[in-house]
Amino acid sequence: MNFVILGKPGAGKGSICEEFKKNNLIHLSTGDIFRREIASQSELGLLANSYIRKGNLVPDEVTNDIIKKILVENPNKDYIFDGYPRTINQAQALKKNMDDLGIELDAVINLIVDDDLVIERLSSRRVCKECGAIYNTRNHNPKVEGVCDKCGGEVITRADDKIEAIKERLNVYNNQTAPLIDYYIKEGLIMNVDGSLDTIDLYQVVMKNLNERKSLSSSNL
Ligand code: AMP
């Protein structure tokens, strides 16, 4: 099973992927890939950071090449694409790369949230610099302030979770990513889900929808 998680920044893509990882799906987050490159100060990291810290998208060619390389190296895994694709160009590149490798995209889960909730969630979000675990100052602080419960790494505010960057990311989402909803409706893949639900409820709703979809498609055989 391969699927895309689509939604505004702060819609809960990363949190629901933490649940999916328990099902042996490979979590492919372009944001996480870029953050690892930034931490290691690689050439790609420096390039990506010049876009990310302002809330802009890393150019399509760079992002598409990263995903293509991963798929070509491991075509037989089950992937959750988190934060990719983010533009029509990326969606077309993903389709071509998957078609070339004989891999099928099963669904696109579209998490729906309003802008106020995005701003509230992102401005209170904290992440572990080492393992990426997600916390928030409203109701999920690490046991020791600033220290990750899972790995002991430093818990920080992401540079792009500052208010100006959040607003820019919402603009970028509206202009460049939202058109993907129509694109995937036409492909018959979209599954709309209420992203304001808490993670466990959200995961259950998504799993129920995915299972219904699976049984529908097998009854059509
Ligand atoms: P995320 O963790 O998914 O919110 O991504 C953080 C930032 O990384 C985004 O605001 C973009 O600047 C960059 N980024 C992540 N995924 C992509 C992508 N598919 N295309 C271009 N830029 C991306």
C-alpha cells in the first residue's frame, strides 16, 4: 500500500505518520530529509535551508530527484509520502517515477484544517533536533523541559514555525499545493479527513477509510 498525506502545514501529517510507521510503512518525509541535510551542513542542506527558513519550497528538480533516487533503490517497499508532492510538477514526476517502476499509488489522504488551528498548532509545536519526535507547549511537553523523552536529544522550535514563516507557508500552500486536491480528485484518489481530530482518532478514521477502499476495490475484481 502506498499513499500520500496531503494538507496544510500543521494539519497533522507528521503526527499521523508516527502511527502509520507502526505498520511497517516507510515514512518518506521530504521535510525530514531536508532537516537531516541541514543538520549535517551538506551542500543540499545549505541550498534547502535558504528556501526553508523563509517558508518557501525547495525547487521541484531538487526534491523530485531525491524521491526518484529513493524509489529506484527500493521499489518494493510500502511508502507513506509525507509533504511530497507539494506542487503539480512534483505530482506528475511522482506519477511518472512510480509508473516506470510499476508501483501504484493507492490513496491520497487530505487532512482538512482551518488556518487558525494551523497557527495555534505550529506556534506551539516543538520538535526533537535528533529524532524528530513532536511535542507541543499546550498539552504535550517533554518530561524534562527541552529534553526529548525518546532519545534525550534537544527539543527546539523549528525556524520555520516562527509566525512570519508560518504565514508564508500558508500562502505557499494555497498557491502551490492546494491545486493538488483537484488533481488527485480527477485521479480518483482523494480521501478527505478532518485534521482537527486528535491523532489516535484521526488514525482510526483513516484506517477505516483505507480498509473500506481496499474491500471495495477487491469486490470490483
Ligand atoms: P514539512 O516538514 O513537510 O513542513 O517541510 C518543511 C519545509 O521543507 C517546507 O516548508 C519546505 O520549505 C520544505 N519542503 C518539504 N517538502 C517539500 C517539497 N515536497 N517540495 C519543496 N519543499 C519542501
